Amino acid sequence: MGMVLILSFFILITSISPSYGYDPLDPHANITITWDLMLENDATYDVRVSLYNFQLFRHMDRPGWKLSWTWISDEAIWDMWGAEATEQGNCSRFKGGVLPHCCEKQPVIVDLMPGAPYNKQFNNCCKGGVLTSMTQDQTLYGAAFRMNVNKATINNTDNSFFMPLNFNLGVPGYTCGDPFKVPPSKFKADGGRRSTQALETWNVTCIYSQFQASLTPKCCVSLSAFYNSTIVPCPQCSCNCEGLGGTKCVKSDKTPPLLELRHANDEEPQPLVRCSKHMCPIKVHWHVKESYREYWRVKITITNLNFVKNYSQWNLVVLHPNLRNVTQIFSFNYLPLNPYGSINDTGMFWGIKYYNDMLLQSGPSGNVQTEMLLNKDPSIFTFREGWTFPRKISFNGDECVMPPPDEYPRLPNSGHSVTEKPSLIFFSLFLLILLVL
């Protein structure tokens, strides 16, 4: 009985994965929705709604956010600036020549596209729903719109304002909490010499979960080094398995029928990838290229294997202890991320604007690459035991599948050049448990 319990506990702890609702590399990451009550009268009120992407490296690409909520009663949106509702809904209860903009109980609001009519624009609007990360572009990480709302007429004897509930960003992986009241927002006016403020303000916090966004990973990592001829590929079935029911991929000698890949304009197309053992739309290759007396060089290549998507504003986050000694980065932007103060082992890479900030779809131009020169820190540096390879890599905020450490390229004189099979390791552990009992 004791042996069964020990084995059950071992299987349990090895099957537990870390929570994907919390990213230790960006512990305070969230998207905040701010609801500012700007003006209120007997029949209507004006609201300014703002979205702020407080995430260091995760951004929101097209088709962008689709903000929704649930009205408490029979409210309706009379007019909007900086955004629009996707459906008008049933406005038959209103009489007259002009009907409200939206009468839906649960309206879905989308950002206006660039070039929207000037009289419908609002400050910080019209980006097609795109929110960049705080690190890449602090001028585009927010969005805002304003609307005039008809007050509730049912069960509202004192003509009160009701805060809506059930907020949703409309993007897979994001979950929003309940609204909570905060001090009123302040706004600069008259060239910054005067401040105005909202009547009341509420915030809604939304967090991202990779597990909720997709049941399968979206990228994988392969490894190689100058001191070993072995190229360690992405683990098999990292993102999917070729030949699995419902799985589609393009053979290496064929061209995908792009004209048949139809999808709605407001939906992201399902990945269509080149057939491979890992079946991932993104592959990151880390190559330890050269060693000098005081420095060592790494080449990073990001390959897009997805035939139906270009990745704009892409970024790569790497966890490695030697990133505190980065000397030079070629062809990419780079910024150290220090979520824990003095610990400098995480860095973010992204493309240079108008040069390689767009990772094109699968094909001859579907890759970007950089080389990185790092100083050898005598206190920690070694080529042994796979130390030169990253501990963790994320692409666009989603963690990539890494090869198991026992398969990393090793030095030729390593005593572990022949790796043990997983079955042998488990059998050895089983014998050890029997000896303990």
C-alpha cells in the first residue's frame, strides 16, 4: 500500500504543470478597462471607456479587442465616438426619427479602423483593435472611446446610474473580473495647466491564461552548438501530431491552396503549417555559434511555418543567467526585463521598425534572425551540461516547448554523451523506492 501511494504521488507531481494564468516573467501583467462617468443628466449619461495593456511583452494583434458587457436593465447606447457596436439590435421601443446606436443587452464594441471619419474619432482611437505591449511602443498600448447612454427605465425609480457587469475582451485567453470603484480619473486640459476629473470611475482587470487561449502550445525550440554535430529538434508532437484526426498540414513538396483558406474578417484564421514532427506554427532555433577568449556568440532564428499569418509586432522573451552580461545584439531591439529587481536573467527581443518587425508567413522570407555577443562571467560560465542553452523561451507571450535537458548537445568529452532513456530512468527510480520500503 505504501509503495502504491508513493508511486501515485510521484506521478501526480510530475503531471502538474505551472499555472498559465500567472507569468513569473511578468507578474503584474494585465489589461485594465477604465470606465469613467463624465456627465450625467435626467435621461442620459456620457461615459469614457479606456483600455490599457499593462503587459511587458504580450500584445493584442488584429483582429483586436471586442469589448462586451451586460447592462443591468434596459440601457441603450445613443451614440459613440472612437468605436462602434457590431449590432444595433432591436430598438423598436424607441419612437421618433432617430434610433439609438445600439439596443443590445450585451453589446459588442470594436475599435474603429485607421482613417475613420474625423467626426467619429476620439482620443487614442482608431487602431483596428491593436494594443502593443508596454515595452515595444508606449504610444499604442492604450485605446479609448466615448458613448452617450440612455439610462435604465425599468426598476429605476430614483433615475440612478447602474454599472454594467460581465466584461469580456473578446480575445481567447483573457478573463475579466468584476468592476471595482477607484478614485476618479483626472485629465489634463488647457495645455496641461488645468485638470478636470470624472464624476466616478471604475476599473476592470483582465488577465491572460495560455491554457485557456489554446489547449496546445504555439511554438517550440530546437538547439545546436558548434562543439557538437547533433541538432536537437523540437520535441515530437510539440503543438500537434501529424496524422491525428482533424489535423491539416502542407506537404513539403506542395503549395497550400491559399484561395480556399476563407475566414471571417473579425476572426483569426486557424494555423495551416508545413507538415513536421512538431507541427508548430513558430519554431525558434538557438545555436551556440562561437567561443572567444572573453566572449561567446549565439545565433537565434525565428521561423514562421504558418502559411496564413504574418506576425506583426512580434517579440521573443528569453530566460538565461548570462543575459546580465549581454555585450551586443545585432538586427534586433533588446531590453532587459527585471521583474524582480536585481535579478537580471530575462531579456526581450523584437524587430526593428520597417526592417524586420513583421515576421512574414511561411516561405523563403518567413524568418528573422539575430546574433548575440555575451561576456563570459567566470563565476558562472561553462559549456558543460547544456548551461549555454536557454531555460525558457516565449514567443508573443506564449511559452514554447523546449527539448528535455538530457537531450541537449553536450561537449565531446562529456561523460553523458549517451543519454539515458526515460524508461530506464523511471525503472531506476522504481527500484530506489522498493529499496526504501
